[in-house]
Amino acid sequence: MGKFGSAGVYSELTSVADDDELVANDVSDTTTSADGTTKYLQLSTVRTYARANAAQSVTLAAAATTIAVTSAFVIVTGDGGGNTIGTITGGVTGIPYVFLFVDGNVTITDTDAHSANTVDLAGTATNFTSADDTTLTLIYDGTSWYELSRSVN
């Protein structure tokens, strides 16, 4: 798509995906400075995500225990029999995710485990039980999720 940079060093932006994922692929280059020394550039794949542009609607199946996110704004409808969610997958490190619940059929389990895709809510052993128009905002650290806030509207 194009080159950018200064002082003879550049990288190449190779694509912009539909979900606003900017991708710069591996680029190797050399440049010779004014003093005649050669400078090397090796850029590994860089990804920047901006996932807040479109809402994701999730309707949970009976006995579902996982939510897979593809957007930073997730509208969640639980199964009539209730869902207890222990894991959330698909998170991008450092991105806050807002979950808007439309019913009282979802419980997010506070595991305090800090293991892959688990949720650590504020307080000790304090599960989150949804209600119509409640929100839960979580952030993903690359391994697990942490509560930033909740609201009953």
C-alpha cells in the first residue's frame, strides 16, 4: 500500500483488513548513512487492532460456557435455561471490551485463576449476574480478563 518513515528507514504497510487490523509484514532493508556505514532494518509483523467499530451480537446456546469475541462491543443474549460463562476467547491484549446484556440469563464466573481466557472480577469470588441493560467492561492482558467496571442501567 505504501511506504512511510524518515532518514532512509522505511516499513511497508501491506494491508488493512475489514476489522481495521493494520498489518505491516516482515520487511528487511539496508541503507547507507552519510558516514558510509550500513544500517539494517528488520521489522517483524506488527498488528494494531481497532475493534470497536461494529457491535457483535452473541446469542448463547444451551449450556454454553464460553463467549468468543470478535468486536470490542458485544451484545449478549443468554439461553433461557441460563448460562455460566467461565472463559472468553478471541481477546486482543490491551483492548477494553464492553459486554451489554439483554437479559438475566448469564453469569460470568470469577475464577481468580489467571489462566488462559478466564475472568478475574473485582472483589473476591464475586460472580457477575446479568440483567437487562447491564454492562460489564473487561480488559484482556494476553492471558486472562480483568474487570474494569460494571453498570446497571
